Amino acid sequence: MALTDITRREVEKAIEECDRLGRDAFLKHHGFRRARRYLLSYEGEQYDSKAIVGAAHGFLPGQQPLAAGDFSGGAAHAAGLLRSLGFDIAEDHPVSGPTADDLVHRVTHLKVNRSSGHPALYQPIALLWAMGRALRGEQRLLPWTETEETLKALLERHGLRGERPRPDYPVASLHHVGVWSLHDYAEPVTTAHGDAKVRRWFAANQPLGGLAEPLYELFRDSEVTRLAVIDELADTFFDGLDCTPLLADVGLRDIESADLPEVTEGEPEQWLITAAEYERGCRLVEEREAKTHGERISRTTQRPRRSRAARHLVLRRSKGRCENPQCTGQPADVTDRRHPILEVDHVVDLAGGGRDHPSQMVALCPNCHAVKTRGSTREVLREILLRVAQERHDAMPNTI
Ligand SMILES: [Zn+2]
């Protein structure tokens, strides 16, 4: 007898028992705690999914109830089983689950598989695809057939030579670190690395899946997070490779400037970035700095990649105006996308020890940029701009 032998009949008996004993006595009797996440809704009442399944097992002929420790699959497993029997499961956010920032940290610290020499691209391809979906506000969870088909095509187009187009690989790995949520499956999620086992699990269970909800929401709402994650994935997985075609394919091309406000008359408030967003951006930029520091020599590309997130923060901070206090006037014209004509400058070259961080970067109009690069007063201007960058950066969280 297995959990899958349980039918609605046993579940309804367990529900009756819970009604008779009362929730807490029922949980105590069977050795469960209150459900944190998955609640079974039945005739207007809510029940603890895992405890109900445990008790239901005891109503199978010749079987004993199962206690919490007897379950290998956890609460999600019990909830999946109940759903498969046609019961409604109300899913609450876990009280102490990972925050969106925790999840971003996991994404920027993924384990890299280098079995073929170069980092395998399964995970970044899956993540960037899902990020593009979040950006467009598309449905977070997709049936497995849809995920499989779309991701397979992307892996075929953008995977490394010799990588097999296996969508189950990245989804299983990302699920394992809590970044990808899976729902509506009956058997416990496989943790096996065995090739056939993983594929078989997905084929048999057809999970509904997508990015973990807090991460999806952050990717949807926070441009600087998207940019910082792209920076990180590019650094970690695409060293020496061009990820632009992939970014274009998943709808993430040009995102550096896509969300900047258009230049309109007298509406600088459109440029506002919240203190939380600026701080989150700086924190991510700083994490990347700490991580890449000292790594440059071992990379195939000697030139450090510049942070898209840092550039974005500087443009937002500039509110579309040249940040040189001595600016004699930036062009009144705008780009085709109606963005201001501005260049983001590292006041001290990265090669000369400057930081790829908003506190040492400024947005300059082309005139000021030319003076700063080759004007006779460039040294004086550089000192001024260094001070301005630091001051504007320091003032940022307070000026919103
Ligand atoms: Zn200027």
C-alpha cells in the first residue's frame, strides 16, 4: 500500500475525524504541526493537508496512520496528492520562506557545472527566459508541456555545442535551490542526478512550474534587479561568449534603457527611483564588485564587463540631465527612443583602479564627456566630477 492508494473516501474519513477531535487534538494525536503553507479547503473549512493525508493512510485496509516523519515528500507532496483527488488546496505564503532578496542571492550564486570545460548554459537560459516572461507580466506558472517545448527550443538555439536540449535539467536544479517552484505533482520531486530518472519524473508528474513567486514579482517590478542578475549571469556563464542573441530571443534586449522615461517638458518626477530600489541596486553592484575583484586575470576576457545595473542607477539619479555642475548645456535633442543624449562615464578608468559603482560614475552630455576625456582642463574636471558623483550618490536615498 502506498500513498497513491488513498482515495477520496479515506480523505473524507480523515476530515471527519479531524472535525470530531478538533484541529489541535487531531494534529497532536497524529503527530503533526499546523500547516504553514498548504491548507485543504473542504465544505468551507480548512484542514492541514499533510496531517489529513497521514490520517487517511490509516483508513486503508490493514494500514496505520502516518506521522509527519513517515513522509518523504513533504507538505507539497501531500497537497499534490489531494489536488489529484480533486480537492481544493489553498496555498498560503510560507511564514518564514526565503525573501525575494534571498532568492536573488541564490540566483547570483548558482553552482556552475563545468563538466564540458565551459560553464553549462542550462540554468542561465532557463532563468533569462523566465525573467523575460516576468518583465512582460506573463503567467508565472506554466504546464510542463509548455515549459518543456519553449525551453527546449531555446536550449537548441543558445546552448553550448554538445549540450543536449533537456529542459528538465535546469528546472530540476533551480527547483532544488528554491528558485523555481513546482506544483501539482504526485510523487516526491526527484533529487537524483541520474539522467533518465529526472526526465522520467517530469514526464510522469507533469508539474506546473515557474519562478518562485517572490522572485517573479521582483523580476517584474525591479529593473535594477533584472540588470544586476543579467550582469551576474553574463559574468559567470557567458565569459567569452556573446549573450546578446539570447537576450534578444527572450525579450530582454535593450532593457538597459527601455524603462527610462522619455524626455518630456518639466516632469522630472518620472525619473524618481525609490530609495529601496537604489539601495538594492547598489547592494547588488557591490556584491558583484566583491565577487569579481581579483578574478579578472583568470578570465578569458581581460577587460572587466561593466555593470548594467550601475549604469542604470546613474542614469536614474541624473534625472536625464548632465551631472557636470559646470555644464554649459546639453543637446536639446533626444534619441529615437526619446531618451536624453547622455553618456555614463567612469570618472576614474576601471583599468586605473576606478570602481564600477554609482559613487564613482556620472552621467555626462557629449560636450562634457569630450572635455573630460581630452580637454586641457580634464584633470580639474575629473576632481570635480569625483566629488559630485560621491555627493549625489550619498544624497540619493534621502532625496526621494
Ligand atoms: Zn554637460
